Amino acid sequence: MSTPWLPLTQPEQITDLAQASHERPVLIFKHSTSCSISAAAKSKIERQWANSGLTNVPIYYLDLLRFRPLSAQIAEQFGVRHESPQLLLIQDGKCRYDASHMGIRLSDVSDRVMKD
């Protein structure tokens, strides 16, 4: 099973996913297509996705080079510092998990989702 990336390209999607997170958790992966560390983190997510326990959680993909202003909107709306790569778990309209670089672990996200 491949990772069901949902492209994050419009500011209103951030508002919509924040609203949707009151019903079920939502993930956002911020990726720099020019960064090898970001590519490695994306690949790690893709390899682990099928066994992560998160396959029912929507995962949005933000291409930072094409849509940089959306990263600033995410940072402001959810109170997180911009990093790349970065994985955010949004639940009940708030960021409940934030990891970057090689600290991104789907098992940590899964534990958080199962706990809440």
C-alpha cells in the first residue's frame, strides 16, 4: 500500500483540515524537494505507512518550494516553528505532535493517536 498523499496547495485547505481534525486526526508532512534529508524522511514514511496503524488518517503533503506561504500559515495557525522536513499531527484543531528531520517516527504518531 502506498502512502495516500493529499496535495496541500490552497490556504483554505488548512482551515478545512483543522475543522476536520475535530472528527479524526490529520497529518501534514512538509517537504523540501531540494533537500536530501527531507527526501529520506519522506521515503521512511512511505516505507512504514502500511504497517503504521495510521492508514485511516489523511496525510497531506506540502511542497515547500512551490507553496512556501502555506508553511507560514501552518506555523501561525498551529503555533509551531517552521522546519523541513516536518510532520504534524492535528487533532481537535491543535497540533498534538510535531517532529522534524530524522526525529519523524510514525510509531510516535500512532502512539499519540491511539492514546487520545
